[in-house]
Amino acid sequence: MFGIPERHFARYYEILSVLVRHGFGYLLIPGNLNTMQEKNLGIVGVHLRKAFEELGAAFIKIGQIACTRSDLLPQPIIRELEKLQDRVPPLSFGIVCRVVEDSLESSMESVFKEFDPIPLAAASIGQVHRAVLHNGERVAVKVLRPFLRETVKIDLEIFQVLISRIEQRTQWGKRYPIRLIFEEFSETIKGELNFLNEGKNAEKISKSCKGNSDLVIPKIYWELTYPSVLTMEYISGIPLLKVTRETTYNTQRIGDRLSKALLHQIFLDGSYHGDPHPGNILILPNDKIALIDFGISGHLSRSMRNEMLSLVSGLVRGNDALILKTLSQMGIVADTVDRKIFQADIVALRHKHMDVTHKRVEMGESIQDFFDIIFRHGIHIPSEFVLLGKTLLTLEKTLKEIDPSISLLEQVKPISQKFIWKKLLIGNIWRFFRRG
């Protein structure tokens, strides 16, 4: 039926009932032409968000990742998907024990001296528990919800059929590259369902930040880490949101350290924490910072980092030619794009955000405006850059809560200036030897 395998009928009908209730029945039921008012994308976004929350982990994750794609989806839908709630009832302790013991192939008692049955946090993918090893070391154990991979696999197969119907039956389905988005999101979701990937992300970032004594990344216990169980060092710190209400902390120093650490990860190391919201940041004594939860991490090649620094340099120096040249070199501006209009939009963007003396430049706002331009011109940019944009937006919002006086753009200026000087130096050396 409609390309749905027979083994998925029960789940398909469950999805169908939820979507029909929220006004999306026309996507699935042949002959149902009672379509939702498509031009009112704000209402579409509200119903889409509520439907995804009802449908569980795979749909919640697809929505959460979709809201990062400001270059591919309209803002009214993005704004609603950003509100998706990832709160679910915690697993029973019996189920947690079964998942842990099956993964470690050992009894709980033989591995852990203590294991707190009450989770520290619970989400649609898994939950985290405090524990103590027999050698006295305190750890945090992240446990994947059982059968989640199978459920997500089924949902992704069904989602693929839904996309075909959306493309056939709606104008916005023909207009927006939803199949491309889905393919990218499927890979991301599958990666998050394997905790070995999160462990590797944390370790990679930890190695690159070894020289920074003000930043703490939890150690991964690889002998106790498997696809469904992640065991890491337990870090006892004060949640960032609580710190902002305390007067005993130097919030300016915390904000400065956090911004410099993340910008160093992004532009110099290439591996960075992709979701620096306050819930993933702990403050330790002496205003040290600990980052937790590496399910979303970004990775930029050297050439990608150079391209981003070139764009920032063009923005900071008011060099429209450099901005446009870099975008062309990135290969994201198709031949079908009207270059004159696109150039005019980029120039207007720079004037709006940089040619001002009465207000502080907001990097997050300028990134959002840039994505709006990209969306209007139908330009598809690599997912690595989109995640970077989303990370910088999140970081700026977090910094505002710590110390509103911190300017992320001012923090990135020294890095971009070093990049330009290095580029000029290499260029001059190259020209010298060519003349010789």
C-alpha cells in the first residue's frame, strides 16, 4: 500500500492518524484534496512540530536537524521546529540494567560499585545515570533506549515514502529540496544512535584542547563504551544557567574563556562542540569550563576553515569583492543564480551589520540574514557550514546570558587577521620564488 512494506503497516497507520489529526492527511490519503493553507507556513510549522513530538525519536530528531537548515527551509517552519521538545518519561531501572548488561556482557555488580537508578537526564534517544566504578572513579553512563534503532529504521523508511507524496502533491514539496534534506538527516540520526561516534567526537576535541587548562572535556572509558552504552568521566559542576544568577562567579571571564575556546576549536582545530547551549556547559572552581554531550559535533577541513575565515575577513574589512570571490570559489553559487541581485543582497547585508556606529554588531543576526539570502536565491550550501552557522548562533545566545557585553565578532577578529597576514606572507614568498 502506497509503497509501504507490509511489516510496517501498524506503524504507518499510527503515523497516518497523527498526521491526519494535524491536517496533513492530504499527503497520505489518495483523493483527499483538503490541503492545509500552504501559504500560511507559520500554521504549517505549528502542526508539524506537534505531530513530530507525538511521533517520537526519529521524527523529533528529523525536526531538530531540519531547523538548522535555514538555507533550505522557510523561516516560519524553522522557528516552530526550534521549539521541539525532547522530553520523554525515563526508562525503568530494570530496562536500563538489561541494556547495560547486554552491552558490557557483565553483571551490573561486577562493573559498578554504585549505579544511581534515578537518571540525571532523559531524552528521546537515551538517558544518563551517575555511577561509581570499583576503583572509586565516578562516571556518567549514557544508555540508548532499547529497540530504538529498529524503530528509527522503520520510521525513516516510512518517511521516505511520505517525502515522495509531499513532492507529488504539494507546491512547497516541489519548491524545497526536502529529499536532499532527508538524506543528510538520515545519516546524522544513524550516527547519533551509535554512542561510539559521540565518544570519538569527545576524544578528538579533548586532544585538540589539551593546551587549554581552562577547559575540561570528560574522559571516555572505552572499555565500558559500546554502541548502546557510553561511559565517561562524571564532572561535578554548576550548570551555566545557575551561574548567571550567582554573584560569586566572574561571568565576564567565563564568557571570554568559553567564546575563545569554541572559536579556537572551530577555526584552528576544525573539530568543535556543535551545540554549546547552557545545558551542555558546566562551571567548575576557578571559573573553569566543562563541555558535555558531544552527540552533535562539527568537523571542518583546512580548506573549509580557510573559506570561513576569508568570509569573516571580508565582512570585517568591508571587502565585498573578497566575500563574493570566496563564495564563488566555494562552488555553491550555481549558474542559474542572478549574480547582480545576489551581489546587491550581500552588499546590503554588510552595510546593515557593519556600517553602524550606534549598536554592537551581532554575528548571529548577520548569519541568519545570510541564510535568508541563500534561501531566497535557492543556493544549497554544505551541511558542515550550516552546522557551523547554527553553532555560532547558539554560542552567541549563550554568551548573552553570561555577559551581554561580549561581542563574538570582536573575538573572532584576531583569528581572521592572523589568517590574512599568513595568507599575504605565503603569497609574497610564492611570488618571490617565482620571480627568482
